[in-house]
Amino acid sequence: MNQPDFAGAVAYALARLKTDIPPKFTYHTIWHTQEDVLPASLQIAQHSGVSEAELRLIEVAAAFHDIGFTEVYASHELAGVRVAAQILPEYDFASRDIEVILGMIMATRLPQSPRNLLEEIVADADLDVLGRPDFFVRNALLQQEWANFGHEMPPRLWYEGQLAFMRHHTYFTPAARMLRNHLKKQHILAIEEKLRSLH
């Protein structure tokens, strides 16, 4: 049996995201996948001691995790699983590897409920931004995207929702907690301060 074409599968996903994500998306663009989730997945994976083979599957799952947005907005993970299941055999992926990748895609669905380490890694990578220096820049793009899809809300309501989400959120992997928890706590304090100024 042929080795899976990992690079080809990743390239396919990125090309679809680049050409098929509608302009209404300001957060879930190719940037989010290519510059955010892919590097974060690999960084968390390398800190988590996964094998080289598992690392390659994580990379493919990260590349495909938002591909469902090329077809639908709501329940995009289900659409993404359908696309991946259809496309990955063309890149010589065995059915067992495809099942692992589909599990990682579904693990990014909110509320996140990963079932194993690989799924935890991709779930954490998808929310890596919560503990990154560019959090507020990216968060503003997410707020704009919500507005573009008919969910516009005043700043106070937006920040209340973000604060509740971040307080409830916990990274699954020790690696993500080590890398991101400190700054995430700072962002929570900053949102609390923003809310005080808005009241």
C-alpha cells in the first residue's frame, strides 16, 4: 500500500480555504488555519511526545479542521468530516488513519469533547489564540465575522460572552496550559477591566 500523501492533502485543504471561503469570513480565513492552528498543533504535539506518524496525522487534521466553512456556516465540522472522508482516500490514506483525522476535526466542535491525546492537541490548537499576544486583534475579527452573519451585538454583550467563555475554558494538554495559560489569565483580567469601563 502506498504511503499517504500528507503534503498533498495539506496543500489541497489550504487551496480550498484560500479560494472557497466567502469574504464574509473575517476570522475563519486561511490565515486562521495556516498561521494559527497548524503551527499551534505542531508546537503542542512536539511538547506532548507524539510519534512522527501521529504528528503527520495531526497536521492533516489541522489543515482540514475548518474546511467545512467552504460549504456551510453552521455545523461546519460535520461538513468538514464529510469533505475529508471523501478527499483523503485520493491521497492514499488508509481508513483507520481517516477515522483518526475525522475524530480530530470533530474535537474542535464547541463545546469541545476530545476523546484522546491527538484530539486534545487539535482542540487546544484551535483555541490557542486565547493565550496569545494577538488575542484582541483576532477577537475583533471574530466579532466582525459574527456581525457579518447576523449576530451583531453591542460591546458589553460581546465581552460578557467572551469573558464567560474564557472563564469556563480549560486547555486539555499540559503543553497548551504551559504555553498559553499565563497570557490567557491576563486577557481575562483585561476583559474584566473593559467591562468595568463600559458599565
